[in-house]
Amino acid sequence: MTITIELDATLAALLQETNRPVQDAAREMIVLELYRRGSISSGRAGEIVGMPRLEFVRHASRLGIPAIDINPDEWEAEKAELDAWPRS
């Protein structure tokens, strides 16, 4: 599917500053936002922008988007569950 989006000159100029085709820069920014919101997985996001999943996760992390987004209470519950696993 192809969708045409009109951009004002200022936004188009900012996208051109990425030294990438405007279409690619816009696609990446949309995918990063969908990933940040939890709407798509890191694997799917990587597929869309043409990166392996771990490379995408690293890229997103460098931009301030965490790979794991849980609050302290959720983290404590995760740790408690791991501590309850039998050790061999």
C-alpha cells in the first residue's frame, strides 16, 4: 500500500537533514514511535526498517526507547518469580 503524506517545508527540511531519503527517515520515525508505544514488536519493527531485531533494539535504545519498559513493582515481581525457579 502506498500512502501520500503532505509535509510542510520545515518538516521536510528536518527530515532531509538525516542525510537519508525523506521516505526512509519518515518510515523509521513512524516505526520507532509504534515500537515505543508497544504497538509492534522489536522483530516486526526491525523487519519494516530492514534491520535485524537486535540491531533495531540497540538503535532504539540509543534513541532513548527502552527495550524493556516495566515499572519497579513489575521488576520486583519478575525477580521474585526467577528466584522461585529451581536451580540445578
